[in-house]
Amino acid sequence: MKYTLKQGLRWCMLSMAVSASAQVSAPVASTQLPTGGKVMSGTTSIQSVGNVLNINQSSQRSA
């Protein structure tokens, strides 16, 4: 089947419209930080204040 330029432009516009509507309806990503962090070995501190999460590793091999 041979496509004309007009048909190609229609398909292009249709695909752009569909992808734009999918992006608009996509849920907004959560901005909540992870909680419940545990250090199994080594020396590491985990602090969460407001919307900032600080993880400080003070030993060579923390896990």
C-alpha cells in the first residue's frame, strides 16, 4: 500500500496527539522520601529532615 505525504502527516499528528494525552493523564510522581533505612554493618548515619535525606557513610564497607 502506497502512502501519500498527506496520509503520513495525518498519522504523525495522530501519534503525537495520543502520546501527548497519555503524558497529561499520567500520575504525578511522588515526592515522598524512603523511610525505615537500616544499617546492617559499618558506621553510617541516616537523617531525614523535611524533604532532604542525608546518608553519611563513615566506614569503608557499610551495608
